Amino acid sequence: MGIIKKILVTLLVLFVCSLSAQTVSDTIVFDGDKFIKHIVKAGESLKSIALLHKVTTSDVIENNEIQKRLYYNQLLYIPIYQNQQKSKDKNVHISVQKRIELAAKFKFTSELNIALLMPYFLVKNDTMFNNFKDGTEISDIYYKDSEVALSFHVGIVLALDSLRKQGKNICFHTFDTNKDTLKVHQIITSKALDNMDIIIGPLYEKNFNILCKKYGNDREKVIINPLSKLTRNVKEYAVVYQISPSAKDQILIVKNEIIKKYKNKRVIVLHQAKEKGIALYLQNSFREEKKNVKLFDIQYFHVDSLRNIFTEFQIVIIPSTNKAFVSKLLGSIGIMDSTSIVFGLDAWKDYDNLDIDNLMELDVHLPVSNVFSYNRGHDKSFLKLFEKKYNTNQVEYTYVAYNIIMHFCSDFSFFKFQNITNGGKINTYAPLHHYVDYELVPVN
């Protein structure tokens, strides 16, 4: 079974369990509230089900996707109101950073609460699945926008399984944001996140900012921005950790590599008008190292337009994430009568319009923060765990999520965080990779 189908099966399991890692019998937790699962039996009605569980018919309707009528074997979630009020952690006075540190050394056993806010789009998946009587058909369909959330979720579950076997007491809570600002507001105002120690997500910058306004300076929490490279929130809020290095941080990694290996070589920076700011920043960084580089604002991609810029050999830096710009520029450089070594940004590894033969010919270097390597013992252990549990290949976001949990909840250090003045911390670990034999591998 391929990874997509395997994730779809995972989706069905997660949906049935309402995406909660804390299940006691048929009681589950979702968005901070407790529910009990009920499978509709022959002859049951909304009224009879409501009476059975001592709730109102409105309660049943509001908490489930009910159209015109119930159907046999339909899964319903019945709210348990007497259990909605959560008790405060008796150890709340201990900062979450200290709690993680002690938990990693097995000297602290109180429960660590982790919340994941992701766009699972459960309602849309459920709507599709309700049209299928034969469950075996479901593994071939899914709501595609759920992929990132599901692959991320799988990575967290894999890490938690490993940590729990080591005696860690970790409670995992999930929240479906649906890429919806209103939904994020609802989750926050419900106070379901008040007792969380680590909050991962939401995925998109606008929704993440909503969370930060509420909890971004709460010293009892760690707020993790898992994928975005935008830095506004990590600069403004004290407890935010950004996993993906910003473009400026990547550029500094590139600069350091060039100073180390190519300081005496000619270096040029090719950019668009809108990238002039980061190009000037890069130029000034080189000047601090007593190295002069030239900037060129590229407006035309034809070889004849670029020929006057290039000499027999040069180091080329392209600080752009514009997919079309990068593709056209690399194509033109690739057919020039000169030799170049090109340095780009992490985002390029996901571009599907780049010619990999050209990437190898130009020896394109990318600072990459989340590429799996068969040469690292940690990565081998991750792959072994993943293949044993899921019997398939891992995907990118699964690996990122696994590393986040292992870094923050154990004594394993994967990221290298740098403090931001009056803000949080940003990961600056993105070792340079290049393409060799059609694979992206670390630069020696």
C-alpha cells in the first residue's frame, strides 16, 4: 500500500476516534471537550438517542453532521457536559521549559500536554465517506487538502509512541482548524488550550498570529510555528519557536559557506526588483567579511541579456522564492558558455518545474532544514520505526513532526535555535545540500 493510501486509512482511523489520543473506552476528547461515541442502531431516533444519553436532540444535531435523517450504523458524538471543565495542572507553576528539561531526564513525571492545530477538514472528508456503503472503497478517495495535517499527525504519533515506551507521560490533543480564522477563534475562546504546555500550529501565518495574540507571551507554554518561514510572530512574541529558517537566515548560511570555500572567487547576486532588500542585506554581510559582491537586477532571461554579467567562472546567489523566476534564470545560466556554482533557497527543493540535470550541472546548493538522510543514525531510527508501524515510505511533513516532538520532549537536540531580541527563537539549522546522482544529499 502506497503512502497516500496508507494516510487515507490513517484518516479513517483518526476520524472514527475524533482525532484524540486520549480515549477511555468510548469516551474521546476533541477541541478540548469530551464526547461519547454512539453507533446508530435499527429503529433509533434522535429523541431516543438523546434520552439514552441524557442530552437534548439539539445537542446531538449541533455536534454532528446530520442532514435529513439518521442512517443505520451512523457514528454520532454525544457531548458529556459534566466533564467539560478541565482541572488545572497542580504543577502549573513550573515553567514548561523546565518541565520539558526534567521530563527528558526522567526526573519529572507529571503529564505534559501537547496540542496540534491543523487543517484536517474532517467535515469534508466525512461528507465524502457517507456516500460509500462499502468501506473498502474509501481508501481510494480523500479530501486532498487534508494531506499536510495527516502526514504531520502521523509523525507526532510515531514520536509519542517511542517516548511513551520510555516512560514519558504525554497527552496529545488535536484541533481541526479547517484553515478557518473563525474556527481558530472558537478554539481559543473555548479555553481548551489554556492547560496546554506545547502548542504546535496553526499551519497558516494568519491563523498562527491569532494564537500568538492570546498565548504568545505566556511563559507557561511553548508555541511552535512548524512550517512557515514568515518571521513576524517569532519577532514579536517571547515563547514562539520557528522551525523553518527565514530567507535571511538561509542567506547567512550561504554566505558563511562561500566565505569558507570560495572567498577568493567572483560572487554575483541575481535578483528581481522586489528582492532588492535581501540582496542589499547579503551584500552588506559580505562586506563585513571584507568581500565585495556585485548585485544584478534581472529583468530579461535571454542568454544574450545575461552574457555581459558572466565571466569564465563565478559563484551565483539567487535569493528568490519566485518559482517561475528561478526556473527561467537557471535554464538560461545552464546554457551559458561559462562555469557557475549556484546557491539558492530551501523552497527550491519542492519546485517541480526545475530540470534536475541542470541542477546537477550547476551544482546548485540549497540550505535545507528538513531533508531525511540515510547517513544519520537518528534518521535511520526514525525510518525503522515508521516502516515497522506503517509498512510504507515516510513523507516530508512526517519527518518534520517527528523531529519537533523528539527535540522538545526528550534530550535529543535536532534544531539550533537563536534568540530574537524581544521575541522568541528561530531555528538556524539548515545544512547545505546539493544534487548528486539525482538525489539531494549533504555537501561534504
